[in-house]
Amino acid sequence: MTQTDPHEEQQPECLYLELSSQNEQPSVSLHTSISLFLLSYCECTSFKVFLVSAKPDTQSAQSWKSQVPKSLAVSMVHVKDLPVLVRGCRLPAVLDETGRYCRAGLAVVLRHIIDRTCEADPRRKDVASLLGFKKTCLKACAEVSQWTRLCELSIPSAVEAHLRQPTNPSLHLPSALLNLEKTLGEPVKVHNDDKIRRQKLQQQKKNQKKISQDLQEDQGTDITQPQDLQSVDGLELRAALAKLYVDSGAVPSTTTRESSDIRKVKTTELPQLEHVFAEGLYFTLTDVVLLPCIHQYLSSLQSHNASTLSQLPLLLRWYLQVQEVPGVPRAAQACGMALSTPKALTTGPPTIAKAQQPSQANQESLETTKEVHFVGGPRPTMTKLKESGIEAVFSPHPCPSWTLPWDSLPEAVNPTEGKMSDVRAARKRQQLNNLVAMVTELARPGDTVVDFCSGGGHVGIVLAHTLPDCQVILIENKEESLVRGKVRSAELGLTNIGFIQANLDYFTGPFHIGVALHACGVATDMVVEQCIQAGATFVVSPCCYGFVQNTLKFTFPRSKRFLETLSYKEHMILCRFADQTAVQLPSERRLIGKQCMGLVDLDRSWAAETHGYSVKVMTMEPDSCSPKNNMLVGVAGGGAGGGAGGDNYAAQ
């Protein structure tokens, strides 16, 4: 186990970007292009940048160098020489100065670049504004955020697939781009938009009056007013640019008060705002992500006629408007992106693409977000399962009285930080007793244990302290929580622990045991799937059953027997009522909730057993430690800790 010398000089943060291979030549992946573009836009030099290649002799190739800003000092590294934490993650990734905290995934890394830029130069308000009004742009993971899913997965995947095997766009436009085109045509809602909408109405009335007067002078007759007056005034674009230039004062803000008749108009009758940028009026991180993707796609289409591009009129308009943002042309040029005006915008007015049927994947995506309405309670569904011989069965707890020596443990191990009450802390210790008991029984010296959805590290820190011969990895996508865990582990002097800020499926490294306490909704299924892929044992306590729903990765029910018996809607009924276990509810309703929990987890366990696992569903002891007191323990056919040999995750 490698230990870090506290007196050793800390190295700068290292940013690792993927160098892929196309036609046997090294090339820059879209995620890497996006990261480099943001670095150039921010003029950020806070990182030591590495391009990661899986092939030797990449240094001699020149094809990728034009896409790397000359202001960046970039080094090459082979994938086998990566630090272990980084090697276990999808790129891009950032490793901090200690070598124990890794940020992985496009959205997480980009947000970190912005944070570091603003820390180095607080005057960069333009960079800070990339995170949006409440600093939440691309903060939520792809499983729950359509914009993160679009930027991290859908658009880059569609463009890279097109670049690998170009198709005739007049016959087939990527569904992800069509979805983006549709989104750009939807009304915009922004904070405090009432004032802008009233200004827009006032400007429209002035334009209407002027056009009418001009035409009457020319023709001497009244004529029908043009319908497309919303695009005449360009108020949205002026508002967007005013915000971009606000620090320099180059564009004065409009302070003219609306006339009384405009102020009396109801909000519901005001004109809608149009998109200037991807998420609305203002330039954000979403636009930074999309620009390299859309640029490469449009560049590949220049040989096609303009009618093809004219199917994406709003996307083309967005592409031009992004080029007006201060700093974008400079950053694009530094990254070898020759921004231009697409031919479709120079050969005539665009035509709106005809509505197309969504692809099967997009249809499934729409279905996952459609709210399911329920009539009646869970009894008919439970009766249907019982008639098919399916009932909730709980295995006996193997060590119901096992407990950690809490009184003798260091204070930083105890889950009493923050505003946690004594009663809640006592219940949390009981929950930890259950998970740590099972992991302690299953773990072997040298094993790697991953605490998924770790939060502040209540489980992972206890495991790292209790199992000094094992390596423990905490994975959490909320930076605030993970930083608290890092501070606590430093207080304890733990050297067998690492931290990864990422969505849990961005971790791809080998491990032996996966653990998760109260993984919400489908996160439980993601944890189990990660463990199955690694051949690792899992110890999982599910939570928030009501949030379980079909996603792009999972459909429910999970097992064959449940699928043969229940519809998706019936399974959702079980999930909704599985959340009815709160202590303030009547005992009969809590009992039904517990049975529904058992049935949902039985379905999960049977699905895992098809992969050669032996799975037990049990109740944590005492059962009062949590309303969500189920625990699933699954062991691969090879026995405990069946995963591939894990690496040492201590700092190197």
C-alpha cells in the first residue's frame, strides 16, 4: 500500500483527455475537442494536460496537433501508464494534487474547469455565467437531466457515428439533432422574463405601426400585417448580447419603461421568447459542448446541397449566433475550428423539416418520462403475483446482533457530522452495522471495495477504517458530499481510500465488492449491473422505490417470471406503494409497503440470478433502523469477491 509523504511537494491537477483512433490515425475524440475548446475559451492554464492513447508511437503523428491550442502544454501518456484511479474511469478525467480525488465524465470535468478558472481570476464573470442562473448547468447526471444526456451522450454519439460512417443526410438526419432542432423551436422561459416579454410586445407594436405606415404611403391602401413580426426586432439577441458585454459596458442596457397599455397586458397574453442559445437567451456551458459537435457535423455536410441543411434552420441560426459571442472565434481558431456560414443560409430562406416519427430509442425515452397514472391500490397486483406462485420471501439475517465498537472508534468515523440529530445518528449507525457486517464477512485482504452513491462517505470511510488491508473507492456525483468525505478521511489519516466524483457508470475499473446504502430508485439497479459486469459481490440497500421507472438502460420488470406476470404499469404500482413504509403511517399500510418492497427486490434478485449470482433479500436489524430496511446480498457463482483482480487505489 503506497503512502503519500505529507512533506512532498504537491503536483498541479492533471487533466486526462482521450486520443482515439480513426482510420488507423490518432484523432481527437469529441469529448476531448469540447474540453480543449473550453480550456481555450476560458484561457485556463491551471491543469497539466495529458492526451491518452491506447497505441504506441502516437507522439510522431501530427494529425491531432492542429486541434490543440498552442497555449496549452500537452504531454502524451499511454493508457497503461495512467494513475490507477484515472485508469478505472471513462475520460475525460481530472486527478487532484493528492492523487486521491478524481473527477470523471464530461459534465463534471467541464464544470471543474470553470470553477478553477474563476478561482484563478474572479474577474471572469463571463466564465462564471456559463453555469447558468443558479449554477446548475449540466450539474445533474444524464439519468435525470435531458440536457446532460443530450450533451454527454446523444449528440456526441450521433455525430461520431456519422463521422465514422457518413450517411446521406437527405435520407437520414440523426434523431438527436432533430430533437435538438425541435427543442430550439420551443418557447423560452428564463428568470424574470416578464420584463423582456413586455419589451418585446412593445417593440412588436412599434414595428407593426411602422410597417403599416410605410406600406400605406407606398400603396395608399390598408394591407394585412406580416405574420412573422417576432423575428423583426431581434430583442432576444440584443438581451443576450447585452448580458455578454455587461462587464465591458459595450452594449448599454435598455431602461425604457413600457407604456401603460403594455404594463396592463396579462402575462399569459405576452409573446413568447425565442431561443438565442441552446437553453434559452443566454450563452451557457451547454452551448460550449454543442459547438464542436455541430461544427464537425456541419463541416462534413458542406459537399451536400443546401436543401439538406435547410432541414435544420434553427440549429443553423444557433450556429451563427454562437459565433457572435466574444471569445468564441478566438477559442475556435486556437482549436483548429474554421467557423463559417453554412451554404443553406446563403442560398435562400430555410425550410422547416417535416415532423418525423421518433426512433425506437427516442420513443422509449419519451415513454420513460411519461407520468403513469394509477387507479386503485396494490392488492390486485399482489394477488395476481400470488396466483402465479410469486410472494415476497425474506432470508434470515446471518448476524442480526453484530455491531461495530462505536464507542472506541475515532470521532471522524461516527456519522454525526453536520446537523444530524442523535436519533438519526443512532439509526445511521444501525444501518452501517448491517452493511459493514456483510462486507466484513465477504471481503478478503487485497480486495477492492466500491461504495457507490457514497454521499459523504458514511459507509466507505467506516469500511476503509475497519478493513485496512482492502482498498476502498467512494463514488458520488455531488461534489459537496464527496469533499466532506475527503476531509473526514484526511482527519483519520486513511491511505487505503480514493474518491471519484462521477456518475456511477463512469467507473469502469475492476473491483471485488460493491456496496450502496439507500441508492435511490434506478440507482440500485445501476449498482447491481455494475457489480454483475465486474463479477463482483454486491451488498445494496435500495431506496425511493417510487422513482423506479424505465430508462434508456433498464426496463421493468427486470426478471423473466415477473415480465410474464406483470405489465410495466403493474410493476410501477408495486414501486409506488413500496414507498408507503413511513413510521407515521398505519401499521397495515406499512405491512403492505414492506411486502411491495420485497416483491420489487425479489424481481431484482431473480434478474441477477440469471447471471449466475446467488442473491438473498433480507431485512436490516433492527427493522426500525430505517423505513427502507431491505438489503440485497448477491454473490457471483465463483464465490465471495468474484471480481477480477483489483489494483491498489492508494495514491501513487
